[in-house]
Amino acid sequence: MPEAIEVPTLAGTMDELAGRGFTEHFILANGSLWAADSGQVFPAEEVMIAEYHRFEGASDPDDMAILYAIQTRNGLRGTLVDAFGVYADPGVGAFMRKVVARGQALHVVATGALTLP
């Protein structure tokens, strides 16, 4: 019998990232990244995407999400979650176009999907 393949979940990935120090909860507000726990605010120039994870619901388009693992210039690490596709927040997409991902520009297309150059 074939072995079952464990598919990562959004909650499980968030827990794994928290275990690696990505504990802050980020929210986009007024064109800046707001750290909900510490109250700090960061412009895009002070933010880097360490990694990102995309989740696609096998049967439900509402399950489509992207999880950003973010590090700020001052070393604060946390996560930001957004939908992708038709439910993507255009404000998050606009902010992320200004952010650096692993030293490269991050491209967010109109659907909310990500591509790295």
C-alpha cells in the first residue's frame, strides 16, 4: 500500500515558522506593515521576505492563501497571511511589490500569485 503523503497546512506551517522565531503577527495598515504584538510600523524598505508558502485548497478556492515569513531591518521576525487569486488583498500586493525577497525583487502579479525573477 502506498505511503500517505502529508500535505502541509497553513496552521502547521505557521507553527513551524514560529518555532524558528517568526513569532510576530504582521498586518498591513495604511500602506505600511504593522507588527500587531509589538506595535512597531515598517515601510517596505525595512522589510525582507525570508520565505513564502502558497496553499491551494484541493476542492475549495477559499482555501487559497499565501504565508509570508518576514524579517524587518531591526531583526523582528513574523508572518503575514493573504489570500491569493480573486480574494487577494490588493494593498498587500502593492506593498509586496516594494519588498525584497531573499535579495531579489518580488513580483506579485494581478492575481496575487508570486514569481521571483
